[in-house]
Amino acid sequence: MGDSPRSRSASLSSDGSALPTFEGIAPPRPPTTTADAETHLAVPGTPGVRLKVDAGPGCGGVAWPAGEVLTAYLAHRHALAPEHLRGKTVLELGSGTGLVGIAAALLEPSADVWVTDQAVLLDLMQVNAELNVPGGNLHVAELNWGEEISGVPTDVDVVLAADCVYFEPAFPLLVKTLCDLAPVGKDLEVLFCWKKRRKADKRFFMMLKKHFDSEPVADDPERERYNREGVTLLRLRRRR
């Protein structure tokens, strides 16, 4: 992937101001699973996902509620309208264990799916990719928010992101990467799932609103229950 991202100069935000680097972003937050272990998650339409979880690399190495919600929605939607993934290039941001992207790859073998995160999580994502989609349509790659995108497709059809709103210094970095993947005028879908945890989350959505329109995903059959649990699934579209 060329030069190490740690040696690159600071990236610029959408307004041209300097952004902090993505290095060291791994704050603590209560996980769904914490032990270095393997679990199995049922995903309708697939054999299920075998998931190695490991808290050693930080918060990204365990399973989180929003990832499970987005996975369940992908399975529900695919059962009704498989064309939403058929033949598409799909990229997941902040994949962590790789759960959501793995589910997408299992649901639709014709899709070209990329799971991405920081370098410290690549080994774990690779293990989970080989457990579930060995030699298949799933690719593991490093992608640091806010930095120049390289080593992964930039012409994507679907962007997935779950539980990526958790650390305030990363907010402008994530917004920049979403803008890079969804330039003005490009027709693609961003499915963005998050669990409300703190008031600071509002700052992220204020930044996001400058560049994206958002609406709750209305065809999620579990929407009301998820909302009661503080989890929201949004569909983002780049503003024209």
C-alpha cells in the first residue's frame, strides 16, 4: 500500500483545514464480547458467521450492537431484494472483526466486498475472513480515516459503517473519508448504524449534515426495538 500512513503528512478536511492523524484512535467502550474467543452469529440466508473476537488490539476487536443490527438488516433486505448487493462493490469502514462485511460477502457471492480498519486489526479481520469466506469475494485492507485512500477501490456502490461514532477527535476524519468515497454527484448508498452513547455524538452529525442528507432506514422490521435500545440505522446520500 505504499508508504506507511504513519509517515504521511496531515490530511485536509473538506474545508481545507488540517486534520489530525488517525494514529492511536482506540478509546475504551463497553463491548458486547470481551474475551479472546470465537463466537457464532446467526445470519439468515447464510450458514452463519464464525467470529474470532479479541480485545487485545483494542475496542475494534470485539462485537458491537450496531454491527449486529446492520448485519441483521442486510440479511432482511437481501431476502427481499438481493439486487441491492448483486454485482456491487461494497466497502465497510471501521470493520473491526469484519462481521458486517463478512455477512455481506456470504449473502451475495457476486458482490466484491472490502473490510477495512487500522493496521492493528488486519490480522484479526484476516482470520475471520478465512474462517468464513476462504478464497472468496472478501478482501481485507488497511484504511485510516482522513488519509488519502489507497489500496482499496474508490469507485464503490455501497458503503457500510457500524459503531464508528465513538471518539470525538476521529469525527472530522470519518467525515472526510465518507466524502472521499461519496463525491458530489456520485449515486451510491451509505448505510450508517450507530448507538447513542454521549452528547458529543451530536457534533459528528452536525459535521455530517454539511455534506450528507440522512434518513432513518424505514424498511427495517426491528427499527422500533433498535431505537429503544439507542441504536439507529441511517441511509446517507451526498448532498448535491
